[in-house]
Amino acid sequence: MLGDRIGDTLEALGFDLSEQTVSASASTELFGGSLDGSFESGVLSGSGKLEGSVLGAGVSASSSVNALGMTGAASAEAYLAKGSAEGEVKLGDHAGLSGRGEAEVGASANAQGSIGLTGMQGSVGAFAGGRLGGDASPEVAGLSAGVHGELRAGLGADASGQFGMGDDGKFHLDASLGLSVGIGGEIGFDVAIDPQEVVDTVTDVADDVADIAADVGNSVADAADAVVDFLF
């Protein structure tokens, strides 16, 4: 990934990239479980996962600093119940569709931010009540455009944004905004580019074009030979 390459370059130049990290977390739940599965049939494949938990709480905080940038995050939550479902279907190596849905009744607060050589991101929010949300994101040839929506009954507000390379190795441009006073919601979008997948797709297409051109050339040569044999 880009961040790793920058780090390797700076280390080779003699920069100290040692990281100072502090983190702590605690969580508990009365009951929780998950179920997942996958399938594959020819060029079509997919996977899915279900998760749920009842009566839980958790807190966490972390921070880290090095020559490439700094990050910090803190969160707390308590809930009566929450659950999620997610799945992905892929057609071949370069096209797919993913989605996620989640529901929760509880209260939470969070703040997170990072800034460095490869970009910046941040989020802040607090909410108490019930919410139901979903995400959908089609991807073709390393380019994806996702949308997020959420319905809420309660009190809260939040906002988030990102510009730059993410931990997944993709370049992201995304933002979301949510507000509820009694009844409300949240909307957001995410545009992502996977550089490696783009390169792989272009390479595969170029190989296919070369194969087709070779087949056409061979067919033309065979036809020419047949004409020569017929005439002489």
C-alpha cells in the first residue's frame, strides 16, 4: 500500500518511524452470536454474515503518533440489542455488489480522527434511541461508489469524512451527516478507487485484446493460405 511504500522510503533515508501507541478497551454482553457462509459457482461467488447481541456495553480509547502522522479515537456505548447482516456477490474478478444492514437500540458516543502523508479522516457523533441503516456499493474494475442511509428515532447528531488512502489500500472520498430530534436520519456516500485492481483489470483486458488480435491474425493467414492453395 501507498503508506507502506512511503514508510519504507523514509526508513531507507534514515528517518525514525517508531510509533508511540496507547490503547485501552473493555466490553461485555449478555448474549451474542454470529453466522457466516459463502458459495462459488463458476464465475459467480458470494459470502454473507449475520451478527447479533443483547444487553451489552463497551468503552475504548487509543492514540498513536509517528513520523507519518497521528491518530486518535474514543468511544462508548450501551445497548439493549443490536444486529447486522452483510453480504457480497462477485461476478468474475472485476465486478461485484456488496451490501450491509444494521439495527440497534441503545446509546453511543464516539470521536475519531487521523492525519498523515496519505490523507485525513475524522468522525464525531452521539446518539440515544433506535436506528435502522443500510449500505450498498457496486464495484467494477476497481472503481466503487457506495451510498449509506439510516432512519432514526431518538436524539443525536454525527458527521464524518475521509480524503486519501484508507487502511484497505484504496483511495477514498466520503462524507456522511446525521441528525435526529425525535425522528431523523443519516445520509452518506463513499467513492473509492483500488489502484491495484485498476491495473489488474487493464492488464487482463490488454491480454484479452492481444489474444483476440492473434486469433484474427491467424484466421486471416489461414484464409490467405486457402486462397493461394485454391488458385495455384
